[in-house]
Amino acid sequence: MQKIKSLMARQGLKSPQESMADLSPVENLRIPSKEELRELRQQPIDPQAEQEIIDSIEEVYFSNDSFDMVQHELEKLPPELNLQELEEYRDKLKRQQAAVSKKVADLILEKQPAYVKELERVTALQTNLQLAAVICTNARRQLSVSKEGFTEASLGLLANQRRRQLLTGLLKSLRTIKTLQRTDVRLSEMLEEEDYPGAIQLCLECQKAASTFKHYSCISELNSKLQDTLEQIEEQLDVALSKTCKHFDVLHYTKVQLAYTLLGKTQTAMDQLHMHFTQAIHNTVFQVVLGYVELCAGNADTKFQKMQYKDLCTHITLDSYIPCLTDLCKALWEVMLSYHRTMQWHEEHDKQGNAPSPDDAATAESDELMVDRSYVKKKLEHGLTRIWQDVQLKVKAYILGTDMSNFKYDDFIMVLDVISRLMQVGEEFCGSKSEVLQESIKRQSVNYFKNYHRARLEELRMFLENETWELCPVKSNFNIAQLHEFKFMGQCRSPSISPSKQAVSSSTPAQEELSLFQQFLQEGNPFEMHIEQKEEETEDVLASNGYESDELEKSVYQDYDSDSDVPEELKQDYVDEQTGDAPLKSVSRETIRSKKRSDYNLNKTNAPILTNTTLNVIRLVGKYMQMMNILKPIAFDVIHCVSQLFDYYLYAVYTFFGRNDMYESSGLGLISSRLRTTLNRIQESLIDMDPVGENAGVHAPAEDRKEKVPSPHLSQMVVLTNSGSLYGLAQRVVATESLVFLAEQFESLQSHLDTMMPAAKKPFLQQFYSQTVSTASELRKPIYWIVAAKAIDYEQMLLMMAGVKWDIREIMSQHNIYVDVLLKEFEQFNKRLDDVSRHVRIPLPVSNVLWEHCIRLANRTLVEGYANVKKCSNEGRALMQLDFQQFLMKLEKLTDLRPIPDKEFVETYIKAYYLTENDMEQFIKNHREYSMKQLANLVNVCLGSHINKKARQKLLAAIDDIDRPKR
């Protein structure tokens, strides 16, 4: 409103006509008539409409006194002027001016009574002032009379009274100065009591009092002394602040912060605090490592104290590495916990201090306080990352300071677990992914794992070369989850949690939601709990080792396979390890005995067939997976090494029991193309075919050869040439079925491995399973074929068939003796299988493969025998059918295998003797499974007397055309 008044005063109140005269020439183009103006004045205006008009006035008109309205309106004119628009805008301005004028007039009229009243008060004041002037004149006159009437005695009395008052004031000042002089004693006492706020408050009050008496010369000395005392308090306060970095105490920290607030140095205190935390981290790790180095050195040599921390880390011995790392993490945890509690203190303090303040002075103080709090909050948040970075760098230097390649596996896993726990602390501390720690531990892990895996491959080769392929007795409910190495999978299915955390969560389910800082806020240390948990776990496993079985299993093993001759070491190391789970219900004795004869199962139910070496491989896989579980960045390297363990085991089983030059000549397709590709890949990528020391520099670089392992050799203890043991069938079964069992365990682990595998590398895992693991059962064919090929004397049968006369003239009712001899061989084979099964359970798939191979070879031998016939009559062909039917009938009583393999192969060949010339040509084209010799025999013997030489030559040429692509 003042701006409106000043505007009106500056421009003066003018009539509407004068106002019109002041407008620019453009506005004077059309001046309203007197009648229009009168109508405008007399027209009643709605107060709300009037207020809306005033509200529509631009803000700039109310801005300041120096505002030029004319200039403002001219600048707003568009480049091209429109008369109608200008008139409309002028009318709008007039309405706004009229509304403002009316509003001003209304306000003046509204305030007129107050003006009249105030004028009356001014008149009354003037009268009172005149009366006061008269009184003052009279008083002065009377004072001059009094002055003349006073005596010298009266004046002397007044002077003494004044001197007395001055001396009283001086005495009071001296007492105050005396008190100030004695304050240093009280300040020292308060500092000893660590009452920093009280000491500062007292010191500031003394300084304030001293400034009142600064006109005394002694006070200047006291001022400098108080300033020195204040600086000393600040120094002690800084020391007190540094103590909170290792052991945070709420009362202590509250005193320190209050003291800094009194000094007005809250921001400085926060800067100092971060510097102290950085220093605390350095001093803590240095002292921990120095203590262990000096302890291991065994002397008080001071050279270590002068070393850099990084150099000091290289002097840690292998024995003290893990205790030192644990103490290092404990100490760093205390520092980070103190920082965490410091932040908590400030958050709670900020919540309590947000009460509103009523007066202006308090508001200004509150604003300053808010600035300080904002600074502290940002500084603390920024300090989180900085402190964690310092922690990572210190631990990184420690990790990389020692070569871990020769660590024991359990020790290295413990190191990984401690670092994993530390990374978990870092994630909860500031949300960091701990890239520095991950990179350093990855470097050590890759280095360690290469050496470890190389040693394990060599160890596996040694095991395989000394393996006698005897059955390792385990319970029927055995599975890998019972082994110590796979317990981490049972504790938590999530691979992202470290084993120590799994142990904590499994033992205290109520604390699963709590972070480490919540769990150990007041007492305890996550790294102490981690070590205790590890020790408890180890003791638990050791206590539960041993072979425990129910009474039925004991009686079964005593009846059929007493393990009294098994060394005690094997019973302890390779029998299933109890986990506290209830054992699976055993199969009843009647169920066992009712098994079919073809599943040479014994009464051992379906106990897994595996060897000591198989168990070692499974344990290794568990250890590798533990390492993956803790350290995911090297998951692919570890899975690749896991695949090499399986590859080498598969290759060894094939090399020992399945490699034979007779495969190709058999024509049975014993090795699938997939299996052959897998074996070739393993041989090229994993097997070092060169003898040690020979041609070392010719074939492959040293680095490549480092990755390879020499091909294993079968132990001399294993005899595969004895016909009485079916050419080592027991060992072959144990070897092959242990491989199949190993493949099954790998299948069960696939989903777990898949979750650990990086997305980009998952095709490798899928390829490993589809092309390698799934081919394990395919090794049964080539391995058991060797037994089938030697178990029955097929050559003798061919010789006996060659002695049979087939060009007889009458139908025979009695089969030939070679059939009985062949069946006798099969009966003998069946009996040997029974003998072997007393030592090793022969699973149904194995017995089926053995019988299938034997029957296939027998049937092919029959066809080969029939193809050697020089002359054959129709009656001779009937005899062939009679022989074969007799063979089938007796054979079906010996085996449950249905249908009989290659039955059609023989029957089709015998029936081909009855074909005509045209049918024979079609038969030759359609039946390429027969050899050239067998087909040629059909042409020469069956059609020889019925067709001319030219037709025979044509059929033989057709046979040759079929055989040519094979060659």
C-alpha cells in the first residue's frame, strides 16, 4: 500500500481528463467524452470484480519507486500496431487505474477518523510540551539558588560518598580477578575427570569476565594464560576424539561432541574424526601384523618396526597366516563398528534436536545448527566409502603379500571364507561390492587353484594306477550329501551366502533378518564366531565318521560278502559318513531273494558300486564346489577343472578296460560317434601322450604340457586275461559302474553348478553334460564286449559247423551237436556270472549288455558258419532252421533278455536260401548288414544250379557295388 501512496504522491492526483492528457499520442487517438467518464465514475462496481481488476495488474507495477511505467508499456508494444487491440488494452489500463484510484480513495476515507483522532493527540502533546518548558525554567532558577546556598562541607561529604562507591566496585573487581587467577586448578581437575564441556564452559566464562577487566595490566597476562589453557583443552579433546575410533563409548563421545559444539568447531571435529579413523586403520593393521612377524621371528629386532606395511606383510609365515588374518579382520571390524555407531549417534542426535524454536535469535542459531548437521551427515556418508576403501587396500596388501599356492585346501578355504565374511561386512557397511578384495582374492585363487588342480590330477593318476578296482563297501542309502565336503549344500541352497553365514543362519533362525552390525552391535565379533563355528563343524564330522548299518544289512553282508578281510583304514575312510539323517528303510530279505536271476544283485540291495578312487573324485568335486560357492569370480575355471576330473576318470576306465582293436572289425557299432568324439577331445586336450623327457620341445609348448597329464597305466595287480574270472569281469563291472555312478552324481549337481556358472559360460556346462557325462553309460558296450568276445569259443563253433553235411536228401528231426556245444558254453558263461556276482553285484543293465553281446556274437557266428557252406539242399536249409530254433528255445531258459538280439539277422539269412533270382537282387540291395562273403555265398550256393553264369555274374557285381563305398 505504501508503494501505491508513494506512486500517487510522485505523480500527483489528477482528474481523469488530466490523466488522459498524459497518455502518449497513440493513446490520444480516441479520448472518451465527459458523458462516458461520468458513466464510468457513477457506474457501481462490484467489490469482487474490483479486486479481480486489481489482481490482474502486473506485479512489476508494485515493484519499486524507480519503475518507469511508460517505458514498460512501450516495450510491450508489438512490432505491428493494431488500433483496435491498442484501444482495448488502453481501456483495460483505464479500468485498472480507476479501480486503484477508487481503492485508494476508499482507504483514505476509511482511515479519516483515525487521522482526526491522531491530530487531536498531537495538539494535546503540543500543550503538554509548553507546560514542561515552563516547569524546566522554574527548576533551573531554583537550582541556581540552591547552588549558591550549599557549603564546602556538604560538597566534601558528597565527594567522600562517591569515593566509597568507587572503592567498593574496585574491591569487587579484585575479588573477581582473584577467582580468575585460581581457575587453572579447577580446569586441570575437570580435564582429569574428562569433563571437557565443563572445562570449556568455565574457560569461556573466564575469558568473558577477563575482557570486562582488560583495563587492568594483570588481566592481559591472565588472558594469554587462558588462551593457552583453551588450546591445551583442544589438544586433549582431539586425543579423546581419536579414542572413539577403536572403542566407541556413547557417554564419552557425547561429551566430546558437546565440547566441540561449545567451541563452535563441529565441522572441524568431523574433519579430525575422519583423519583419526584413517590413522586408526593404518596403526591397527600395522600393529597386528608387526606382532605376528616379531613373534615368528623370535627376536626383538627393531628392523621390522621401520618397514612399510606392504613389506611387513611379506614376512608372515604360513603357520601364522590365518590367525593373523583373523585378528586383522577382528581389529578392522572394531574400527568399522565404531564408525557405524558414530553414524547412529548422529542420526539419533539429529532426531532429538529438531524441536521448533520460537524467537528470532533461536531461529538464527537453529539455522547455523542445521548447516553443521548437514555438513556432518554428508561427511559421514562420504567417509563410509573412503574408510572401506582403506580397509580393502590394507587387506589386499596382506592377501597379496604371501604366496598361497602351497596352502592346504582347508586352510585356503578358511582364508576365502574369512575374506567372504569381510566382503559381507563391506556390503552392509557401505553397499560396496568390494572390487579391490575380489580382484586380489581372485588372483590368489586362480594361482592356488591351478597348482592345487595340477597336484590333484597327478594324485588321481597315481590312485588310478594303483587302483585294484575292488568294491568299496558303502550303505545302500549312500549319497554324496552325506560327505563332509558337500555339507555346505545342505546348510543353504543359495550359493551366494558364505559357509560361515550359512552356519549362523542355520543355528539361529531368529537372526536371519539381522545384519552383522545389528547382531554384534554391543558385543562379540563375526570373525570370532566364524572360527568357533568351523571348529565345531570339524569336531562334529570327526565324531560321526564310521560305518553304522542296521542288523539286516549286517547279516546280508556277513552271508554274502564278509568284509573281515577289508583293511581297517578303508572302513574308516570310505564308508558312508553319518549326517544325523534317518537311514533309508532297508529292503527286506524276501524282496532281495525274489530278484530275477538275470540281475546278479545278491542281497546287497542296490548299494552303489564305487571304488576308493571314485570317492576321492567325488570328494574333490565337493571341495571344488566349496571354493566356487565362496569365490564366484573363478567359478568357470573351477567348473572347467571339475570337468577335467570326470574326463580323466572316464578316459582311464576306457583305456584300462575298453580299448581294443577288434571293435572296427566287429561291425557292431560299439563306440558311438559321440563317445568317440569325446574320447578324442579328452586325449587332445588333457592327455600328455609324450613320455617324460622325450621329445619335450617337439610337440607342444611347456605351458600347454603343464596343463596335461600323462595317460594312466593299469595296475599290474589287475589281471584281465584269466578265463576263470571272465577276463576280469568283476574289475570291469566295478570300474564301469563306478563311472556310471559318478556320472549320476554329476547329473544331480548340474542345477547347482548352473546357478554358479556365469551366463556367458553356461553353454560350456551344457556341452559338458550332453557330450561327456551322458556318454558314461555308453562305455558299457565296448568294455563288456571284450568279455563277451572271449567268454565263448566262437571259433570252435565255426569248426564244428564246417564239419556238418548240409546237402542231405531227407528232413532231419534231430538238431546238430554244435548247438548243444554252444548252449553248453552259454550255461558255463551263466555259471561264471553267478560266481562273479558273489563278489560284486552285477546290475541288470550290465547283465543285459553281457547277454546281448554274447547272443549277438553267437548269432553272427551262426550266419558266418552258414555262409561257409559249399553245398546245401532244401532239407539242409530246414536243418539250419531246426538248429536255430533249438538254440533259441534253450537260450530263452537261460536269460530273461527279450527280444533275443539279432534273431531276425539269422532267420532272414536262412530264409534267403529260398529266394528267386529277381528277389535275390532286391534282397542284396536291401540287406547291407551282411558281409560281401555272406551275400556271395547266397548267390553261389542257393542259386548256383538254377541260373546261368551271366545272371550269377550280374548278382555278384551288384554285391561288389554295394561293398565298394565301404572300402
